[in-house]
Amino acid sequence: MSTGTMDPEPNPEPIGNSAFGAGAGGDPNLDVERDSDVPISTQIYWQLAYKIESGRLQPGERLWPVRELGAALRVNPNTIRAVYRRLADSGYVNSRHGAGTVVADRTAHRRRPEALGGIVSEMLRRAAQAGFTPDEVAAAAYAAATERKRPGERVHVLFAECTTADAGYDAERLNHEFAGQIEAEGTLLDEIPERLERFHYDLVATTTFHADEAQALVGGRVPVVAMLVGPGYMELVHEISALPEGSRVGVVCASERGTDNIAETLAIAGTKGVEIVSATIADEERLTLVDRTADIILMSREAIVHKLDQQVHRPERVREWSYEFDPAGLELLRRAIERAGASRRKPEVAAAAV
């Protein structure tokens, strides 16, 4: 990715072939509110970033040339140039002299933007009912996000897992278990570095299966707590390891990363002579193969949510790949929470003594 000086007049391919699909002087499908407290450059950046995250702008598509977009929006070209540079710095686009600005491939960074869009739409709807303007909502959201970058009264815990459903579900379980003491949020393992960069967390928690990976991703910035899981989960692992050689185990998860993690866990548990047949929840061909050939089918929490367990023949083969935290794991986290709270209070005590 290049983030150097942008070409104010990129290679002039027809505007009709640009990402916005509009001719010269046409509508780029961006809104600029000149009486808003949000700077115009930020308005344009947010809209373009959302279009890329949501897939409205696909990898390889070219954005409008700087001067043409500036003219269409009646904005100084230097403002557009600054927006494009900011998009490049954030990894949304690639810009090369003479080639223009094109959308980068962000497949590994996609985080269900349609879900975020739904949350935002609902927030705006409810705010409008209460008499608040979009600018007031944006200002409140920005202020709240800024607050999250600083330590609060409660210990901030980031719970990391290999699937979105497990991460969110387990974070809520921890919030319930340690009500009033922590604010726990779920995240995918791969997103740990970015979350630590953007927000304040006192510690990262995960299961023992992902402890090494989480330690590497955290890089010593905060403590990592590896939590034990309950015996029910291990009973499922033992059931599979006891299958006769040549048996087939189907693994259904939301992503290939998830299926790989389940297969790795089974291998670590000593499962031998068992063939793994994996499928993601959107791959109908592989799902059919799993249904036709597997002796036991392991389904992630997300697969169960999609009711795939009800779509297989002989559903008695299905086992939910989920777990409960072992009391020892919860106690380990409790001690880490107490240490984090105590270390935060030490500077306050020292300041009071002065």
C-alpha cells in the first residue's frame, strides 16, 4: 500500500467506470452538510469508509479523481486529497501515481458492517423520536468513544475467541458473573491488536485453547488470562477421540478459521484416525457432504443460530461445539480483575498522600 503524494489528475479513464458509477458532474452518492459541526473532510471520509466496509465499493474499484469529486461536491480538491490520504493510511484504498485511487482488498478486516449499520439506524430512529438530531447523536457517540479510550471505574476486559458468536456470548456471561466489577466486550482473536490500539483494556481473557495465540497478539501490553472450560466440553472431546478409526466427524462453523480451530483442538486432545469433514455455514455443497458422510457433526454456536442442526438428516448426530467456564477458570479471572483494580487504585492513593 502506498500512502505517498496523490496524483491530483489520475489516469483519466471514463468517470462512468469509476466506483461511483456516475458521469462527469453526476451524483457521487455522497452527502455534504455545510452547516454541520462535523468537518466536511470527516463527513466524506466516514461515508467512503462505510461504503467500502459494507461492500458497496468493491476491491479494485476506482474512486473518482480528486478534482472531479471536488467539483461534484463543491469541495476544495485539497480536502478530497486529504480524505483519500486518510483512507490510504487506514488501509481502505491504494493510491499510485498515474493509476488513481482504488479500493483495497480488506477481506481479512471485514466485521459484519451490515450489523453495525442496523445498530446505527436503530439508534438514529430512537434518537429522532426523542427529538435529537443526527449531529447530536454523532457528537454523543464520539464523546462516548473518547471516554472508552481512558480507564473507567470498572475493570475493562476484552474476551477473545475465534468466532463472533462465541466472543459476544462469553463476554455477556462474564458481565453477568462479575456484575458491577467489569465491562467485558467480545472480539475476534485477529482483532486484538486493533482493539488494544483504539481502546483501553485492563486485561485480555480467552480460553486455554487460544492462550498462546492471544499472548502473541497482545504482545505484553496487558495481562492475558487463559480460562479453563468445564468438564462437559471435555466429555465431547473424549467422545470424539473414542470413535473407531476411520470415522468421519463433520465440523460446521461460520468461517474456515473456526473449523480449523476445532480441528486443531481435536488434534491436541489426542484424536487419531478420525477424518474431519468441514464446512462453513454458507457453503451448501460442503454442508451436503457433511450431512451425507459424517458419523458425528459438531456445530458452532453460530451454526446452531442459523438452525443448521434442523436441516440435517438424522439430527441425533449433531453436537453443539460450545462450553461452560470451569469454576477454576472463573476464579483465575476474578483474581486478575482484583489485581487490575488494585493497580489502578495505587496511583490514586499516592496522589492523595501527596
